[in-house]
Amino acid sequence: LVHRMQGYGSTIFAEMTALAVEHDALNLGQGFPDTDGPQEILDAAKAAIDGGRNQYPPGAGEPELLDAIATHQKRFYGLEVDARSQVLVTVGATEAIAATILALCETGDEVVTFEPYYDSYAASIALAGAVRRTSVLRFPDFAVDEDSLRAAFSARTRLVLLNTPHNPTGKVFTRAELELICELAREFDAWVVTDEVYEHLVFDGLEHVPVATLPGMAERTLTISSAGKTFSTTGWKVGWVSGPAQAVAAVRTVKQFLTYVASGPFQPAVALGLGLGDDVYAGLSRSMEGKRDLLVSALRGIGLDVSVPGGTYFVVADAAPLGATDALEFCRELPARAGVAGVPVSVFHDDVDAARTLVRFAFCKRDDVLRDAAARLAALR
Ligand code: PMP
Ligand code: GLN
């Protein structure tokens, strides 16, 4: 394995899911729903296969999906995006992130991001030979710290990589926080790459603010999303990136040689999904909010400090009362000890002390599974 990928052996999600399977544990580790998304979308994928749409789709994506993404950006956020030149379909958000960083960063360029960070950010930055500069979001409120954020910028900053709503914390960045980030991006003439895969999973009437909607930001922002989270189809791996035409063209150049195109039959199905009514979107987030409430109150019931997530399908809890002193060790033992899997937040940190005993639990699971998991954790006390 090349030097720049040393230390990226196996993702924590694969490790924890393997342990969950081995011990027949309830998997609140890896973030994937245990119930599929809207039936119309599933039927549309089957129809696409039966209808013979099984060969290479166009490189940028199926035109109907490109149109649907552009329409979605207009419908929800008032953003004007040209479907032909400003949108690229990718193999999940993961490829969009990697291809974007590879397209924009020269060796030694710096990428500013927050920690805890989604694991593929660190790996993609490393693949590009770029350098990660982070600002810590601290439990339990995970607020942006202006001084440390400013200190992460330098003359070598090429881009800021942010994620709202944020995995693993569930934090929804406030408008003021985003304005601060954008102000720094402008000051240091950096791109903003914003991972908004949880854009439709926002609770408590909070507002998801797409970075590209902030004044003057559309011209320096690349926005990434994915059908996996919105439609509970994480295995389909249909994602996309949109932004200024020249930057999207650069990402397309890289994407061509990573995967060439994304899977064909899922693209018309996702196009159909993006056009579904407001009631469908509201229903998905309402259902997830109910699950959030269920797991948060259950974890509090067993005496854990919890950061109540404003979005995503993850909740971070301090597992110290359950005997955790090192979250990674604790999570490696948890499936065998309790029949539950979680993910240690420390693995998403450079400053592991910021998350010594913090565990992320996914609540995108059936209510009975969440109740059962809480009961199993309670038995550890
Ligand atoms: N970004 C974040 C913040 C995520 O949580 C995920 C999925 N877990 C991804 C990107 C990857 O999305 P996809 O499965 O569409 O590649
Ligand atoms: N994004 C999901 C999570 O955060 C899992 C994705 C993966 O397994 N790479 O749990």
C-alpha cells in the first residue's frame, strides 16, 4: 500500500458491521436504514431494468436525472443550476467527494475541514496528496470555534470541505456559522465543497441552509448530495455534484477515469424520486425525527449525556457511564458484550481526546430495534 494511504486500512463502518454480524448484534453502527424508501422508486428501478436500460448511460448522467437535480435545487432552494453544464452524476456522494478533491487540489494544497470528519474526507485528501487542516467541533453542542477555524486557513488553503447536516454529530450548521466559513473562504480565495447528503433529514423546524444560497457563494461552491439518504437507498450509490460549469467539468474529467459512469437503471428511479411531492419528503424526515426522539430519550433514560441532533440519522452519546474509557476499545467489545454495535467518534478525529468516550449510534432503524438496543445497553449499567 502506498505511503499516502498508510493508516486507512479498513473503514470503521466495515469493521463494526462485521462485528455486528459475527455477534448477531443490533447494528446501530453503520448508517443505513433497515426499511427501504418509497415503493414508487423501487418500482421505477425495476421498470428501467425490464425496459432495457442496462447499458452505459451518458458520462455526466442520464438527462432526466440531471434535469431532476436542477429542478430540485430550484424547487427547494431557489438555486438556478444548468442541468447540462453544472451537474454531474457520481457513484454516490463518496465518489463526488473524491473526484472533487482530486480535481481541485495540487500536491501540498491544504483542505480545511471540521473534526470529527466523515472518514472518506481524510482518505480523499490523502489520495490527492493534499494536507488536512481541521477545526474541532466539541461535544455536546459542536459549535464552530472561530479562532481555531481561522487558524486552520493559510495561503495554501485550496478548499474548505464542510458537511451540513453533519455526520457524525447530527449538527445542523447555523446560518451565522456558514457565513463565517464563507467569509474566510472568500478572504483566502478558497473553494467551498459542501456535503449536503442529509439535506432532507432536518428536525425541529430547523432550516437547512445550502452554502450555495449564501450571497456571492454560488460561484465558488460545489454542492454534493446523494439519493442514498433522502430515499433510504444507500446501496444504489447514486450521488451528484453541482456548481460552476468549469469546476464541474474539472470534476467530470477525474470522474471519467475513476468509474466512467454511474449505474444506469437507478438513475431514472432517482429522477422520479426527486420529483415526488413535499408530503413524501416531509414524511421521511418526520419518521426519522420520531426515531431520533425515541433513541435520545432511551439513552438519556439510562443516564447517558446525549447531544440532541438537529439532523442526519445519528446521535452522539457519552458512553462513560457504561464503563467506556476509550471509545474504540469500547465499541470493539460492545457487540459481544451487549449485542449492540455503535461507532467510536474518536476515529473521526485527529485530536482523539476531544471524543475519548463518545459513541455514535444510528437511529435509521425500526422502532422495535431501537427499543431493543436501548434495553440491551441499559443492562450494562
Ligand atoms: N457524506 C456523508 C456525510 C455521509 O454520511 C455519507 C454516507 N454515509 C456519504 C457522504 C457517502 O454517501 P454515498 O453512500 O452516497 O456515497
Ligand atoms: N455513511 C454511513 C455512515 O456514516 C456509512 C457509509 C459507509 O459504510 N462507508 O455510517
